[in-house]
Amino acid sequence: MKPDFKNFPSLLTLHFQPAPGQVYADLAGELAILDSKSGIYYGLDPVGARIWSLLLEWKTVGEVRATLLEEYDVAGSQLEIDMLHLFDELFSKGLIEIASPDSKPVRSLEESEPQLR
């Protein structure tokens, strides 16, 4: 099921999580994501990286919004537009998925640092 990324209220209670096969690492406040299925790297700026870290903390979309409103000087309506765009892009590229209600939180960004072999 694809969420309605044009209707912010419909997303408020959803949990998103990284889709299987994503490898990600913090790079000086930004985030690098490797889609191991396609071999494509993606990058998130510091705000996008903060949103990713909040998803890893098992925050709902509504909780992410509330946290960002506390941390950044941004209008709620602009934040919602930006979040819709980011979630739509990440979902469309297969980088995140909707977590089922019985899912367990994924590890934090610090715990999920890639292991080089």
C-alpha cells in the first residue's frame, strides 16, 4: 500500500522504517544511504538525516513533525510540505517502507554503522 503523500494528516500515525537492504552512515551530520539492491548511493542533508534518525527512534510522522518544530525555526505548513516530499522520494526509491504495527524498532544510527569486512 502506497501512502497518500499529498495528505499529511493521513500519515500522522504511521511509522516508517528503512527498507531491507539499506546501508546507511552518518557523514559529519549528513547521511549516506546505499541501496544494496541497486548499488545507488543517496545523500540526505542535515535535516533529512535528522528525520532519518527520528524514524530510527520509532517516531511516528506526527512525532517527527513535533520534534522538528521544536528544533528548527520553520512554519508548520512548510515543514509538512518538505516532509511529504522527502517521504515520497524515499518511499518511491524503495529506501523506506511502512512498518507494520507489530514491527520492532530498527537499530539507531550509531548502532547500525556499517561493518567493513
